[in-house]
Amino acid sequence: MEFKELARIRRSHRKFTEEQVSPEDVKLILRAALMAPTSKSRRSWEFVVVDDKTDLEKLSDARDMGSQFLKGAPLAIVVLGNPDDNDCWVEDCAIATVSMQYQAADLGLGSCWVQMRGRGLSDGTTADEVLRGVLNIPPHLSALCVLGVGHKADERKPQDEENLKWERVHIGKF
């Protein structure tokens, strides 16, 4: 598939079948992250692959809203960065995550990004604290997001090119 078609059909999916993601597909998804561009080639990200149902349920409770679908995902990838090692850790982790999303789509899998940085629970507990407790994440790492991945249980229409916001593109000057 050409990239222009992949960009058109990739949509976020929050509903998955119970079928597990094959180890080969997981490796390809992680390979895409590990090959992603990073600032100064620092590659100061880390990834935690989670497929344990109990842990997935705990991850789904890391924030008040928006993460509950992880309970039904067969796989989650927690994307972490080291803020002390790289001032571009957020950008580098974001690029790696999007690379994983496109690789998952190319494999026919669905995925959805769950923002964790700056999110949490109404009692003041941060999502980072929850993830750290569930996965034993070292204190020098911070979570950007969790990527839920699985076989799609629903179909979504591709992007409608008629709805692209070309008026938000400025050539030369604003």
C-alpha cells in the first residue's frame, strides 16, 4: 500500500476483538518506533509492552476519562521518555508513537493513543504515578502516552479528502 493511502485509511480504533496480536506484528510495530527519527539521534525513549489483562485493566484506570477502552485491548505499549536526558523527549516519543500507529495500520490492526502526560485522576494522582506503580517504571522516566493496539472490532470510514482544512496551510507567509 502506498503511504498516501495508508494516511487516508488510518483511523483511531478503541474497540478490538479478543484475538491476540502476533509476536511478529508486535516486533514490527516496535521496530517502527525504534527506527523513528529523534532529536540528535538520542533515542532516549523506552517502551513497555503490556498484554496481561490485569495490568491492562489497571492501565485503563490511570486517568478519569479516555483510557477505559484499554480494558478491551489485547495489547498496550507504554511510551516513556527521559526528560533529564533530552529536552525533546515529548516530540521524540510522539514521533515514535505515530510511527507505531502507521505500522499497525499497515498490518491491518487498529490503534488508539491515550494521552498520559499531564493527565490523572480527580483525587490528584497523576497518570504517571499510576503507570509507575503498575509497571515498576524507574523514577527518571516519564510517560507520554499508552498506545492501545489490537485487531479492529469495528470499521471506520477513511478520511474524507473533501473535509481537509487546506485553508489552514499557508505558503511563504501567514
